[in-house]
Amino acid sequence: MKIWLDGGLQDTETARVSVFDHGLTVGDGIFETLKTVDGRPFALTRHLDRLTLSARGLGLPDPDHDEIRRACAAVLEANPVPLGRLRITYTGGRGPLGSDRGEHGPTLVVALGESAPRPDSTAVITVPWTRNERGALTGLKTTSYAENVVALARARADGASEALFANTVGQLCEGTGSNVFVVLDGDIHTPPLASGCLAGITRALTVQWTGAKETDLPLDVLERADEVFLTSTLRDVQAVHRVDTRELPGAPGPVTAKAMRIFEERAGHDLDP
């Protein structure tokens, strides 16, 4: 496998990032994950725009979109896979063993892994930890992902593929790597960005294409919603058939199934919407 590291393709076995890279020592970095289909990335422009917003939120230099596009194209050409996970990682670069940044400039890595089609439905759990809707990293897609690792491990141990968080005021927020939607009386709702959730690319497209409403929702809406589904880059739109111990028989329900069809059709017609 070939990856892009700081200006060119390198073999994964020999590519090296400094042990003093700020992305490693203090989590000072950002990333984007894109779905690729037959060597073509989905929604690359939107992902690059969000990468820039995250960089500005951390005070990193704006990433060079042209370089990243070249890097993505080179990695995809070097590693042909039918369905892939393309990851762009952009860190503060080599720095001191503390929170202050160094002066060596950012590190850019683009890597690709093969992916498998997701099942139509999945199980989720809720976790006791909260998202901080007022935090310094709120809304930024950073490499400071340890709380997601912990929450996802708990979900896996319970036979689920995702863990859902409330925020500090008890409102439904998001998953470790997904946005959450609920169906109430035939209408689709999802937490607003003010809840502290990430502005997911698939979330935005789903809202745009289905007319979903952004609504403040208590966490216990999951106990009474008619349908629940997740959205993310690699899930697209995925129904939920179990929340904690509550079963949602027949998932995907009719509203979710329609949202799945709409997303598949629209995304299939335009790979960079």
C-alpha cells in the first residue's frame, strides 16, 4: 500500500512521522474520512471545506486544497479498491513535549483502506458520558478521539456498532462517528449543530435531500421514536433496529427506507454534491 506523506507517495512500511509530532503527543490535529467508490472520492469539496474550518478552529494554517486533491488522486490510483475509506490527516507537525506548537509546519498524511458495504440496520447504545456543546473543540473534527474510542468499545461489548451521547443539558447530540436522526409522527428530526454535534457531511446532505428538521431533542426521545437512523460517510443512511434494550422491529421503517433510497439515488448521480 502507498500513502501520501508530506509531499509524495511512500510505502506504508517505510513511511515515518516524527515521534514528536503534535498530533501524536497532544492530539493537535484534524482529519476527514471520505468514502471512495471505484477509485473516486465522494463529496471531496465538502470534506475539504470542513477540514479548513477545523484547521481554523485549532489555529492551524489553512490546508492546501490543491495539494490534498493531488494526494488523494495519487493514493487512489496507487491503491485500487472497489469501496474504500480515504483518510486525510493534518496535524500541527513536529513540536515540543508540551502544548506549545513548534515551527516546523504541519504534517499531511493521506491513506486509504478497503471498506465493506454496511448492513441495512444496526444496534446502538447510549453512554453515560456527555458531549460538551460549549467546548473549545466543539464542532471540529480533531484527532482528539479518545473518548470516542472508549464509548465505541463499550458499544462493541454490548453487540452494538455505535454509541450515542447526550450533551451537558441532556439533549440528544451524536454518535462517536455518526449523526443521529429520529422519526416522530412521520417527520424526520435531527439535533441542531448548537447541540454540540459535528456538522456531518452526510448529515447535511440528508437534511437537504429529505427535508429533515433540526430540532432540540431530549435523550429519551430514543425511547419513543417511531424510527431511528444514523448517517455518516461510510454508513450513508443506516437504520437502527435496537437502542439499548429497546427493539425497533421491521427496521428500516418506511421513512428511513425512503431516506436510504433518496440518498443512494442522489449520491449516485453526483459524487461531489
